[in-house]
Amino acid sequence: MNTEPDQEDYAAWLGVSQKEDAQQTIDALDSERPDWLIVDHYGLDIQWENALRPHLSKFMAIDDLANRQHDCDLLLDQNFSLEEIFNQKGTMDTKEEAQRQDLAQGHSRYEDLVPKGCRLLLGPRHALLRPEYSQYRRTMNERTGEIKHVLVFMGGSDSADITGMALEALSVQELAHLEVDVVVGTNNPHKHKIANQVENLPNIHLHASRPHLADLMSRTDLAIGGGGVTTWERMCLGLSSIVICLAENQGPACEALSKAALIHYLGFWKDVAAADLTEKIIDLLQNQELLRFQAKACQTMVDGLGAKRVAEVLHPSEKKDLYLRPAREEDVLIYYDWVNDPVVRQNAFNSEPISLNTHLEWFEKRLVDPETSMFVLMAKDLPVGQIRFELQGDEAAIGYSLDRIVRGRGWGAELVRLGARMISNLCPAVIQCQVKPENQASSAVFMRLGFKELPSQGVRTFRLPCYRIGEAG
């Protein structure tokens, strides 16, 4: 039976040698020198990239195997590769700890495989999803954890007919009340067999291949699927999933996501029977609270903006493209991503990571608090930072942070300047901020904008009248 090829077979996918493929690519460029060349192929490595290097400005490589050297300026690995993020109670640890360990492991995986100056974009916050996923995410109803509707999709081919096995699992009497959508890929060799199965199951609806699954995912409560890129699509929409590994290269990410309690992993397809799947579905029917929390946890990891983040790195926005908008309810999870960024926690006076439930409660209160003003920094249509003002009489205490993909561009001062202009309309006379002595970046921002440093112990305190915010910088 056909399965994904082993690691040593990836080179065969080219059909020719790397040297021949590189020359064909050079010929196709026809002396044109692109700003970026993006390569996404398990069979290509530093040999191919070295041959192309004189003919372009910069290389971006997309990889998740970490098994070969690259000569690239930017590397994207959107997989979740965390080894261990459980606390002593066996539940998912904090977002910050997950992120810290995942980034550390990712950097370690590629340490000897990319040049020292190569920038790494790691993890599913950079997942390259179609825009429909973020669009449906903004409009769909909140997950309740109740399972009434199930989605089955096993990829474009499904040569092992795991779809048929899933239908068998769902055909038992205990699950007869469930509505089921089944999507069959164009290259599925078992289409006719599956169609015959569905004829005898009145609550099961068969769908042909479609450009995206965002609409189906947004209206279903549980998915049964493989461990490929569809995993990030499901997570973006907070759709809890039972996952069956369909190819060897899916295994590490499936195991990591299972350890993090983000998916319900049954194992490699050869080791999974219909009875195993039936048992898991019945178990999840009784675990609404788990599924409700899991939906939020998944959405903190994947927000559907990954493609825009990668585009922002490839082609950075200019300062003139920056603007502020008021924070909205839908920003709650991206704020959670920002607040638990390791650098943000390090610079906070309370450096302990923030739990998801604590953040959800805090954000809900702050959003309606008349003494709090919160704004999101936008680079065109991508959220890249936040600024918050706590009003006390004629003073406004300030706090801000930038998304890690835009740090080092000098945007901190622009964010504070834009925020001060917004808050000046609410009539505070003075903006005040306190900064850890070791947070030199923030101190430099306030000094650049003309803030006056006041004598204080243990912290650095800065103040500036609102009307003077535009005089410096």
C-alpha cells in the first residue's frame, strides 16, 4: 500500500538531480534577479541553494524535517515541535512556557543547519493558511464543547481509506444522533465505496473536494482527520480534533500536540481500528468542559494571520503604514499571545506567565473599564502591537508591547507617539510610565520622545505632558 516516502526517497521527487533542477531554475529566471526566492521541497538543500545564490538577492526556505543544511536568509517551520510542557498535574502548562520551550527547541534543531544570520520563523503562529480561516474565525459562534456535528476529512488521496474506517466508527447506534460532513479528496481511490457507505447513513453528508474547509469547520463541533496542514486550520477555528497520523513526517508534530493536550491523538493509521475511534468519540461526548477550554487553547496557538506575518517579514511595512485602532473583543487571543511573549514577561514587573483563564477575565474587564483605553497597532491590516493607558485623574499610566516580528525597526517610539495622540483626546495632562532598569529598549523610547526621568528607587519613572509628545522623535 502506498504511503508517504521515507526520508531517503525525498530526492526522488525531483525527477532529476539537484544540479539539473538548479540549472533549469536559473534558465527559467532568464537573467531576472528576484528580491526573494522561496523554496519548499524536501528534496532540495544547500547544494541547490548554493547554485541559485548568485542569481537572486535572498532565499527563504520552508522546512519541517530539520534534516539537511540550507543556505537561506529566512527559514519557516510552521510545525509545533514542543517536547514537554506538562506540569505536575498533567495539564497543559502556561502559554509562555510552551512558547519558550518550543522556540528553544526549534532554534536548537536548526542551529547547525542554517547560516548564523538566518532568521527563523517557528511555530504555527506562522502557519500559511488561506484568508478564509481568519475570516470565519471572526464571525463564528463561540465553542460550547457540546458535540452535535462531526467533520471527517483525511486529505486529498487517503489511499488507506481511513475515511471508510471513520464512517464505520460513526455508524454505531450510540453515535446515530450525530450529523456528519465527510469531504472526499479529488484523488481518493475509494470515492465510490465511500459513496455507497454514506447511502445507508441518513445523517452523513458527502462533499467533493473544495477550495477550503473553513465554512464546514466553523459549523462543526469535532473533526476526525490527519496530522498535516489541516491541523492548523482546525486549530485556528478552535475545532477539537481526533487525529490519525497518515504519514511518518506528521508523527513528531502529532505527538507534541498530544502532549500539549491540543489534539486527541490515536496514533499511526496502521495501528488504529474503527473501535478505537468509536470509543474516543463516545468519551469526548462526555467532556464538554475539556473541549471548550481546548478550543480557546488551540486558537491561542494559531490565529490565521501566519501568511500575513511571513509577508510582513519578506516585505516590511513603512512607518507611514502604521495606525492605531481601538481594541475589540476579537483581539483577546492575540493579546494573550503578546502578553505571554517571553520578552514581554521578562520586562514585566510581574514576570510570571499569565494563564489563559486569568487573561480572559482581565481582558473582558479592561475592555469595558471607562478608566482604561486600549489600542492595537496595525501595519496595514496586520496587528503588530498594543498600547494601554490606565487613567487616574489627569494622569495616564502607559504600557505597550510590539509583536516580535517587527522588533528592531524603531516602531516603539511611533507606537507611543500615536497612542499619546489618541489619549490626549481624553484630556489627561500627563503620561507616566515605569520601566525596569534593565529594559533599556523602553527607556530609550521614552527618552527619545522627550519624557523626563524622575528620581525613583528600583524602577525608572518617566513623565511627559501630552501636548509635548509630538515635539521629539
